[in-house]
Amino acid sequence: MKINNPLFQADMPDPDIIRAGACFYMVSTTMYHMPGAPILRSEDLAHWEIVSYICREIADNEIYRMENGRHAYAKGQWATSLMRYRDRFYACFVCHDMKKTYLFSTDDIEKSGWDKTEIDGVFHDMSFLCWQDRLYLVYGNGQIRIVELKEDVSGIVEGTDRVLLQTPTEGMRLCCEGCRAYVKDGRIYLLFIDWPADTTGEAGKRREVCYRLEDLSGAFERRTILYDDMWIPGRGIAQGPLFDDGKGNWYAVMFQDSGAVGRVPFLMNVEWKDGWPVLGKDGKVPETLEVPFEEKQTEEIIQSDSFDHSENRLKNVWQWNHNPDNEAWSFTERTGCLRLKNRMRARELFEARNTLTQRVKAPYSEFLVRLDCGGMEDGDYAGLCVLVERYGQIGVRQKEGRRRIVMRRRKGERAPFAVAGKGMEELKGWYALEEIEAPLETDNVWLKVIFRLDSWGSGEETAEFLYSPDGENYVPLGGSLPLFYSLSLFVGARIGIFSYNEERDRGGCADFCGFTFRDEEFISPQE
């Protein structure tokens, strides 16, 4: 069977992959979106579906409830390591806002909500390592450290944390991090991403390097095993796992920064030569590759949703922006609709709880939903949004008993890193807000957002906002919104369904019906 790269045309960063029997399981980073740490399953390496989440929430506190100006944007769950050990599954990730490392375990990888153990301290970008029947975490940035885990994987062994090795720092834009650790043929292999600075005549790009050790003394050999940017010059493909298929074949999955859509993974063959892993084909990531599997179709990672559900349970493709207020949403209060109830005042989109999100897909994504405004009250604002740093949203706002279509967007030059790095309050001061209004005469309106991401970050990427009073004839509102990826959020652009009250803590409700996703643009025969 032939597989085309990239493996996903959507945000799926920091992958780790293990095999259990005939199934492959992948974990990825979703930061502050909850439930967190999605587990994806595949039987052919081409088709993947989300089957579970490691945690339903990281913590129930002001940060994850977005109270008193606190939030976890650009933080949350980072770079999870996945392991199967003694017939149990384990996962580990750090959370910088909580200053903790979290260990999870389960006997069923396809069950959401694993058992959790909290460890004080941040073991940044760690990887499990099993060496001579003892378990370790290998972690760090530049200075790579190692700490031993207790035999029952319930925490760390005090007094075992130490420096394992030092990676180059001079002339580096990014020192080694993103560890993936393996043992093969009696040797230890530590894989990292790094990023050399520009030199005369050559622009640096991210690359994958491998450290080979005979033991844990710290003595090592080092090689660059992948240094390729494929179709986006300057954006090296790196950081990810090695794994085998049980048939003697080895593979790697590494990701690439790909503009507003996010960080997308690429699959490649791995050969072992002279005791070293050799990734790709002649040192390059292949556009296509053959794998020895029969095709096994799965559900997609982005989906339409009728919202016609008999219980208040989300499809696995959905995630909330931060922890939801579970008393403020429902499928069962009105059949065939997602009802969002406004129970906390929000000044703007990034303060709003219960914004329900999905990824977007390059090169084209179109999302459509019908909004019934009959339950809205003064101060309520509800609709579809584009979750990026310079965001946009289209929906219905009610004031003084009157409703109007409102497209709101941030305007202004892109915030420099010195501003974006200071957080959401600084960004509010940097960007101006623009609003464009249109009249609304009915209780129902159809809202549509179209993403055009065909440049993969090498040119203009945009979102368009449209509405229709009848579900057939759509009117654009506000013009195209330029999109870009930003470390202030640290995830790719997302579509969101939002509802909040701008004036008071308690408002009305908004009913959303018939959410539709399309990844191909419809062109009428007349066009």
C-alpha cells in the first residue's frame, strides 16, 4: 500500500508511537485543549483515528477554568512520551504552568481518563528509557539529564537525577530537546531535534540528531540522521519516534512547521546501517512510500457532526478550549442541537469558556453550522470563530432586545515575539478590534468559515467569514483574515463554536445545529 506525505494535513505535533500487536498507537500534543493528550490508532500507518484521551483535564483550578485573568495558552500538555511496560501502558508529559510532571497509566490504551500521578518539577521533553530492567526519564534542553523511576512507575527515585551528557550550545538556535530514547542490540539511542544557527552561505534549519551510548556513563557517539526541509525551505522536518512493525521493518514519524495549519507529521522508512538508524531515502523525506499492510479505513480526525446525540458525550474529534463548564452545554436539552449556555462573563474570545474546537486541514477547510438565536439574551454573542492569535469570529450579538450579525476581528501588524511572548493581556493592547455588522430578521442564521491554507505557510493563508438567512445564499462579511502560526498559542489554527455574554455573568443560550466540514471547494457548473 502506498502512503503519501505528509501523513496528516493537520496539526499533529510532538508525536510518539508504539505498537501493540497489529495496532499502532500515536500520542500528540494539544496543550490547553481538553480532554488532553489524544491517542490515535492505526493498522496500516496511513489511516488514523482518535480513540481516547489520556486525561479529561490536567487540573481543576483558575488556570484551566480561565478565571481571574488566568489561562494556559501556549502551555498545558507538552510532548508526551508513550510506553508499554509489563502489559500496562504509560504516558508522561510536563505542564509548565503547573510546574509539574504527570505520569499516567492504564491497562486499556483505548480508554479515556488514565490513572494519574503528579511529580513536582518539570522534566522537560522527557522520554521513557528502559535499560537493564530499570526505568528512567531522559530529559532536558542542551544539558541532557536522566532520573530513575520507581519500579512500580509511581514516581522518581530521590537522589538519582543527574547530568547524562551535554550537547552543543555554541552556534545553536535551538539546543537538543524533544528526546526519544530506545534500546536496540545492546545499545542506547537518544534522538533529539536541534537547530543550528545560520552560517555563511547556509541558512540553518531544524534537524534530527542521534546520540549512541554503550551504557549510562555518558560517553557517546553522535550523528545527524535527518536534515531535510522537503517542500518548505528552511523548515526542517524533525522530532519524533522510531518504531517497528513486527515484521522487521522500521519507520520514523517527524514533524514540520507548516504555517497556520500547524505542525504536520511525515512518515519515512528507517534502515539500520553499521548500528545507526538511517531515516528516509538517501537522507531525504520521501513524497511517497510503500508499506506492507492492507488498507484499513478509519474515521477522520476532522468530522461533521449532526449534534443529534442521546447523551452528553462528545465525538473524539472535539476538544474544548481549556476545561469546560459541564453544566453549561448539552445535546439532550434540545434534540439535534448543541446548546451552549452563558454562565460566565467574557470580554473577548480568549476569555470564553466552552468554546468547542476542531483542527483544520490544509489546503482547504470549510465549516458550516446553523445557529438558532431564540434563547439568546442581551449581552450574548454566539457563532463560529477562528482560533489564532489574530483571531476572527462571526455570529449573532443581542443588545437591547435586538440581534445583529457581527464579524469581529483583530487588526494590526503581527505582534513581534517580544510582545506575543508576554501573554494575552499584552496582545490585547497590541491589536485593535474591528467589527462589521449586518441586520438579522430571523431567529435562525447559517454561518460559514472557509480556510485557505494551500501555501503551507510560504505565502498568504486566510479565513473567510460568511452568513446566510436561508442556508443557500451566503454573504461574505468583513473580508479575509490573514492567518499565521504563533507561539502565543503554540497550536495550529482551529475552528471554534463559541457563545458567551459580554456584559454579565448569566445570559441566555445558543443552539447550534448540523455542523458540516468539507475539505473540497464546491464549484458550480456555471463557474
